[in-house]
Amino acid sequence: MKTVLITGANRGIGLALVQTHVARGDRVIGACRHGSDALAQTGARVEAGVDFGDDAAVADLARRLDGVRIDVLWLNAGIMARNALGSIDAAGFASARQQFEVNALGPLRVAQALLPNLGEGSKVGIITSRMGSIADNGSGGSYGYRASKAAVNAIGKSLAVDL
């Protein structure tokens, strides 16, 4: 039985990962900003109140998981805001910065904070997006999201080398 931690576990892809790993018989920890009924119903351990764009919140998660070996770490949490060239105002730039904090730096922040929980043979996966592809951008827009996902792709490569 493996211990699996999934960020952004309360809905969407994260929730589907929780459900899949629970069905396999893994011990699952779902970390998220806000819990959900669907997540609670899986029987996974829920670690709510974690904003992956916040150093203190991630450090608190690491304290709560002190001594827990993690065999599989899914870095899935993310946020998206759409914007178009010509309409990006101060709030749009603030949103882009927040997307970088959560989507790009969040996975690095979590991987580093939980490094003591990872051991020989542990796996780390980052859920990224096709929108992070420079070559596959045929529609433009969504500047903060696209750039943050391209950045997390580079971070993922560096993690693969360093881990």
C-alpha cells in the first residue's frame, strides 16, 4: 500500500486522482484550500486550508505531515484567469502574479517543503496543461495562466534532474 498526497484534491483532476488511488487501496491525503463533500466521501485524509501560493500555509502542511512517508506526490493545485491583450489592467497583472505563485512556484514550494517525506523510490508528478506549450499556442490570451504553466514545465524538468 502506497501513501499518496494530491494537491488541489477537492475537485476536478485532483478529486479524480484521489478516487483512483483510493480505489487502488492506497492511503490518500488530499490537500486543498477548501474541502468538499465529494472529497470527504472518498475516505481520504483531508488536509484543508492550504493555499499553495503561501509559504506559511505550505510550511504548516509540512508540519502536519512530519514523519509521514509519501510514495507518490501529485502536484495538481492550480488556478486560472483568462485575459486578453489590451484589457490587462492592474488587477489582471495581480492575477498573473497569483497564478505564478500557485501554478509555477506552488509545486516547487510543496516539493521542497515535503522533501523530508520523500524517500528512495518516491515519485513526484506535476499536472500541467497543454496551454503551457509555447509551440502549441494557436489562440493567444490567458497570459498569466499560459506563462505559469510554461514555467512549471521548466520547474518539473529541474525537479526530475535534482530528485
